[in-house]
Amino acid sequence: MPIGGVFQPRQRCLGMNKRVHLYISGRVQGVFFRDSTRQMAQAMGLTGYVMNLPDGRVEVVVEGREEQVDRLIQWCHIGPPGAIVTSVDIQNEPHRGEFKIFEVRR
């Protein structure tokens, strides 16, 4: 489809799938970060998981439409009320389509 007179690849017009692996640091445990992330991801139609790590960080692996994944990444930079996010390490990975839902892992 032409956008601004330029043809864009078909995948771009339909919304490409994306997968990212996030490591979120700061005061992110004990503030409902995992459950809030699950709620946000499910509302956006994303799949994957969120879990606490022994070193105090939160790990998120998320897959879905690029626009929705990017919105969740933006949200993770802030988190729920009570969270103080100091950094979000983002690792792009090949989309695998391995998840059916977005869940909290323990």
C-alpha cells in the first residue's frame, strides 16, 4: 500500500510481530509489578511471561504486534504506582510464537 507515495512492505502495513526480552531494575519487586505487567500485556493482546529474579530485577519476555510490544516497553519504564524503575535492558529476539497467553511465572 502506498504511504506518502512510497510503497511499504506488506508486513509493515499489517503490523509485524516482535519479541523482546526485558530486564527491569529498580524498586520493582513487592509493588505488584508482575501482576500489573500481566494485566497490561493481556489488555494489549500480547503473549509471554513476567517473573521476579533472585537479584531483585523483573524479567519480561513478550511477543505480539510491534506497536503493542513497544507500548508495553514504554509502560515498563514507569511501571505501576510504587515502582521506581531505574533501567530497562531491552534485548530484541526473533519472534517465535511460542506462547498462548501472558502469564506470571514464579
